[in-house]
Amino acid sequence: MAVIETVGRAIDMAGVAVIVVGASVATVLFVRSFLLRHPTEDAYRQYRRGMGRAILLGLEFLVAGDIIRTVAISPTFQSVGVLAVIVVVRTFLSLSLQVELERRWPWQAPAKSGP
């Protein structure tokens, strides 16, 4: 059980690291675009997209860590219920971020660009 707990915590740490590194990279790129005097709206849009992607990927890791620890360590009705609520909330956040970033539902085909 200690190994599974460690694996779950490692996956959680990876999720947090993905969010921190992604947010840092997005911020550096935003500042660079701003200093190079690229259009502010474009720089801001790219910044939001980078932040959103980092958060989405980090949330996936955090959900995986929760699932591993809950199912493998303490599969009681209460812990599974708490996990279900966490997964629903994080899934809603992921879906909301994805819709906001891509401006379409995940099941819709991407808009075609170009000729």
C-alpha cells in the first residue's frame, strides 16, 4: 500500500509541476511578446491558451493520482463518493476550459482554415 500511496503522490506532484512549468512558460512567452511589441490582443490570447493547456494537463494528472489512491488504498463507499465528486468537478473545469480555449464543444469538428 505504501508503494501505491507514493505513486499517487508522485502523480499529484507531476500534475502540480505541469501546471507550474506551463504557467511559467506561458508567462515568459507573454512577456517576450509584449516586449517585442506584438499586438497585445494576440499575445494575451496566446497567454490564455498556454495557461489553459497547462491547467488542463495538470488536472488530468491530479485526477489520475486521486483515482489511484482512492481505488487502490481505501475503496470505501465514502472515499469513492468523494472521488466521484472530485472527478465531476475537475471534469467540468476541464470541459469549461477546453470550450473556452477552442471556442467549440469537444465533439464538434474544428473549423477549417485556409482555402
